[in-house]
Amino acid sequence: MVHCTIPLSLLEFCKRLNLIFDDRHLVFTNATVPPYCSDIERGRRSGNYSDFNDLVRLCQSLNTLHCIYGYPVEPQDLPVGTRHLDAYASFIRLTDKVWRPTAVAPDSIRDGIQMAAISRGIGEAQLAREPGLITNISTNSPMKLDQPMADALIEMADAGQACVIASLAMAGATGPITLEGCLVQQNAEVLAGVVLSQIVRPGAPIVYGSLATSVHMKSGSPSFGTPEYMKAIIVAGQLARRYRLPLRSGNVNSSNIIDAQAIYESQMSIWGAVMGGVSLLNFGHGWMESGLCYSFEKMIIDSEMLQMVSEAMKPLSFQQDSLGLQAIEEVGPGGHFFAASQTLERYKDAFYQPMLSDWSNYEKWVEDGSMDTVQRAHLFWKQLLQDYKQPVLDPSIDEELSSFVEIRKQHISSSS
């Protein structure tokens, strides 16, 4: 543990932003590997490569989404054995953000490391010095780390890339029913993964992953966005800081549709992350149905909520020109500030401007079609796809990437 430290730094492909995981930054991601996706026009459906690519394009387009934390939806129409190669190629071609290789097998991690190095035009030694990948290592609670996860952790640590060690302890199901006991077990499971990573490579970048929550005792399903989930994040944050590790939690909910439940559970999750000192907010965009479905509209609503929270966290400056003393003197008792000099200078960008909120009166809202937030979010993501601009990839890198994918597909097919 003495080798672990914050901050943890990951370089985006284009190096326009260095992602920092510490107690002064919040990194937001997408929901990951759900088998289904949905939108209000086409409904709920099995994940496919076309929807996968559209969601990756939206991940690129949203400035609230800083890291692509794995498949936004499982592309089930692609062969299982080579699916990761097509997915990684899409990450590299359609975005310039940090992305996550899947930890389902050592080959999927090894391929991800090699493709990341190709995409940046560097060798693996330089990639180890300048980490640009992050993956999720989940325990099989209680108190077990499956072989594929252990192998992936060893592979990533050896390559100097970042891992989130995430316990899946759920109070009453895969952990003790008391939240305190569940947190004790979660801590032990996370630390076991941390220690393994440091044995492999002292100083390997690690994030403390917390997903501890309660379960619905009538069905056994996990309950997300609950008071227990919020309290667990806050305690996990204290433990992570004790071990000098950045903390990961999630923007999660258990609702089956985008309704009030989906929003208030998400808000509990987001503010729990803020109060707990989270550095990496996983599942930040699109999560529905306890992680089984990725919603196009919820992705946009989440982006709005995360922007609002980010704005709320900005401190007030209390500089001389912001105190408004001259404006108060100018207006005087009983006046109004609409025409004050300070108002006229600042009104265009004085306040947060939402993407989705409709602040018109009832009559104007009806005149404009009586759309609710979900309908407005639907139009918003469709416009984002129309306006999407694909990052430029060096043709030689693109050619090398295609060659690597083709060779690996042939090798995997001949070995199966």
C-alpha cells in the first residue's frame, strides 16, 4: 500500500486533456455493458453494433462525459470471441477520449493495451510511463476474485495501466445485512485487489471502487440510489482517503423507465458522490434498470444533472467587482436591477443556462408542443448525432489498427 498515491493521471489520446483522479476533480463516464438499450422512438431492444457506435458518438459529443468506461451497450450481433476488437477500434476511431478495455479475459486486456499504443503512435514502454487506459476489476463477492479478473488485473498492472478494484458486496445478499458489515467486507475485497496490483508492479495506478448498497429483500435485486447507497459512498470515501486512493462510485438507479424514481435515485447517487469525495463517477450517463439498459434520453438528462452539479460546486469569488455595491447604490430603495449597469454588462452569461429545462409559461409551453423533459432529451441526442464530427486519425495509424484487428481475428478464429 505504501506505493499507492493520488493523484492518478490518465492521458487522452489527443492529449488535449489530462484526466486527473484526485479529491479536487470529478471524472464522469458512461453506463457500461448493459445488454439492452432504449429510446422513446424505437423502444427497448438488444444491444447491437449500430447502437453501440451511435452511443460512442454521443459519448464523444457530450462535454460532461470525460472517459468512455467500456461498452455503452453490448454489441450482441458481433462474434463474442472478437467483439472486443471491433469495439476498441470504434473507441479509437470515433472518439479521442480515455477508454476502458474489458477485463473478461487476458487477451481482451492485452489487445486493448496494444491497440492503445498503436492509436497513440507509441510503444508499450511509453504507454506504461504515460497511462491512458483504465479497466474495472470486479470481485465475485463474498471474498472471491475470479481467475479472469485476477489475470486482467495482473496484465493491466504489469503494463502500468489503471484499474478500479470494485467490490460487489450487497448488504443482505453478497455481504452482511448490516451496512457496517458490508463495508468491512467491501474494504477487505478492495484492499486484496490493491495489494495484488502492487505486488505485480509497485506504484501501479489504482482506484478504490465502491458499489455497496442494500437489496430488495422480497426479490433479492439490488437497490440503487438509496440512503444506504449514499451512506456507503461517504464511508468508502473516508477509507479511500486513508489509503491515499482515488474513489469511484456510480450514478445509479433502479427504475425501469425515466420517471421521478429514476431522477431522485440518480440525484441521491450523484450527491452521495460529491459528499463522499468521489474522483470517478462511473455509470454517469444513461444507466437504467439497475444497469440492464442504456437509455439514449437518460444519457442527456444525466448530462444536464451533472452539468448542474458541476456548476453548483464552483465557489463564489467575492471579488470587489462581484459584490454589487455600485449596483445597489445605483438602484437605491424600491428600484429594480434589470436596467442596472452591472446587469446589462453581465446578463448574457450571469447564470447557468440549462440544455433541457423549459422555463416558459404554461401557454407558451402548450404552443410549443407541450413536450416533457424526456421528449426534449430525445430531440437533443438526435441533433447531437447530426452535428457529430469524427476526430481525425492519422491514416498510417488507421491502417496499422486495421491490420492488427484483422490478424488478431484470424488468430482467434483459428484457435477456437
